[in-house]
Amino acid sequence: MIEVTRLNGKTMYLNCDLIEYIEATPDTIITMTSGKHHLVKEDVLTVVERIIAYQRRVHYVAVADVSAGKEPPEQPYHTVSGEEVQPAGEIESLPD
């Protein structure tokens, strides 16, 4: 869920998995998959950034092999298609 502000100043939370699209007309209109529309104070970019931050929190996976007695890595890693990868911005070099 992401936090957005209605035009009347009240805070509400939307399930971002159910957002179909977002428009700026100039107010920001969020259309849900149900067809319901929400007018919010935040601009489109802010809403998109909140969705991305939420998705990162939800899909974050810390990789640690506790059964083999290994400690978790100091830097968090993500799992993508069964491979461990470092988060963006922290990759020092590409594999050969």
C-alpha cells in the first residue's frame, strides 16, 4: 500500500498492485483496475516513486545460507531468476 493525499487533505492508502494507470490532467488521477478513480495532491512522479519504493520493500530478498553455517553477506543481495545480484548502484564490476 502507498500513502496518497486526497484533494481535501485527508490521507488514504492505495493497493498499488491494483493501479491500472495514473494521469496528470493537471490534477493527478489514479485509476484502479476496478474502474474507480482517485484524485490526489501528489504529482505523478511522486506516486510512481512511492510505488517503486513499495515494490522494492515487498520483493527484497536477503540471501543467506544459514543451513551451511554461512553468515548473511554484509551488503544485501537480491535474487533474480535464481541468481544473486547486488542492488543497483553497488555493483563494482561486471562478471567476465
